[in-house]
Amino acid sequence: MLSAGGMFGAWQAGAWSALEEIVRPEIVVGASVGSLNAWLIACGAAAPELVEYWRGLDATLRPSWRMPRRGLGGLVDATPIQTRIQSMCEGRQPRLRLGVVAVATSPPRPVLFEGAEVTWRHLAASCSVPLIMAPVLLDGTRYVDGGALGPLPLWAAGKMGATRAVAIDVLSPRPLALRVPQAILRSVSRHDYMPPPGMAWKTVAPKQLLGGWKEASRWDAERVSRWIEEGRREGFRVAEEVRALMESPAPERLHPA
């Protein structure tokens, strides 16, 4: 499971480089930037390729602010990001079971897209930060960032049948600026965000917040390199705990996913 977190996704790449040989997943689930890392992993990208993808980004992904022409137009032009996502998807097909979470806007509810139905537009929808970027229209429904109602899609992994999971959560602990709007949105959503009984997981997360909105939204080579190394160190630190979870007997489900 790979959480939302903007440019902090570089930390996920570093952590994955330490855990890839231990985890060997059958299912990969992501929300927001985690959906991009999930796509690459599910398509067979090895950890060094994932790391180089993050190092190879550039300043063109820094937000370009604008006044939206329409109410839902977004304050940032999403074209450079969507072009990058489309390019990333060209010539790739998932080899592992893939789940991508996006949030439908009316009423607000998280939606899990799986396998062959996932296209670059679903990834773009999962990365579309509410108000900042325009919603993405999929089959007549508007979707926004998959982390808008919760950065880590534990429920989605459970729905896909996961019994043991490693969660790389780059927004733990949750920033106050994130907790408040999520609580408001969840209050009008009837979705069950809890994983099913019997699912076991290990969370891998930074020791402290990696930064604020500015750092999460602007690519910077020095920060990206630092986050990759910090993620790798933390991944190695918890490697034996992760190994123990992966080698333990699969928990018995109390009810179907």
C-alpha cells in the first residue's frame, strides 16, 4: 500500500528499494502519488528504476498558478503533470494485481479501480488535488485526489483480498491541515475506511513530517535525493519486522473482503 503525499513519493521509492526483495507483492495499491509508484511497481519496474524515475523529474512539475476560467477549473494547470503520467504509462502493462483509489466528488466517496480498467486518466484523477487541480471526468463522474478522504487506502487493499500488507505512508503523522478537511469530507461519506478483520499490516513511515505544502508540491533535486536516502534507511531499519510479517502464516479472515 502506497499513500498519498505529493513529492514525498520519493521517500516511498527509497523505502521500496530497501524492501523490494523482502515483500515481493501479489497486490499493489496506491492513492494519489502512491498510485504512480504503485503503477510502476505493478508493471515490473525494479526499485532502481523507481528511484531513477524520481531523480529524473524536473522543475517543469512545479505548480503554475492561474485563475481558473470555470469554477472547477483548478488553480494549477495540470497539463504538465498529466503529460508526464501519460508518458509514464506508455508501453507498460501491469503484471501484478493493481488497485488505484480516486475520490468521486458527488457525493464524496472513495472508489477503487482495479487491473485492466486502470488507465493514465485514472492515475491523473487519483493525483488531482481538490480545488488546486481540476477534477478528472471518468465515465461521466468527476474524480479528485485518492488521498482526499484518507492518504492510506487500507480498506482498498483489504477489498482486493490482502491478508498481509506493508504500508509505506509518507503522511504519518497526519498534518493538521490535512486532518481537518478530511474529517469534514468523511462526515458526509458513508464509506467504511477500516480494513477487514484479520488483515495484518506493517506501516513504514518517516520519523517526522517531511515538509509542508510547499515541499510536497514542488520538485527539488536536493530534497528528492534526501528523501530517497531517508526512505531507504528507514526501510532497512524495519526490514526484519517486515520479513517476519511476510513469513508469518496468513491471518484467517473473519469475513470475505
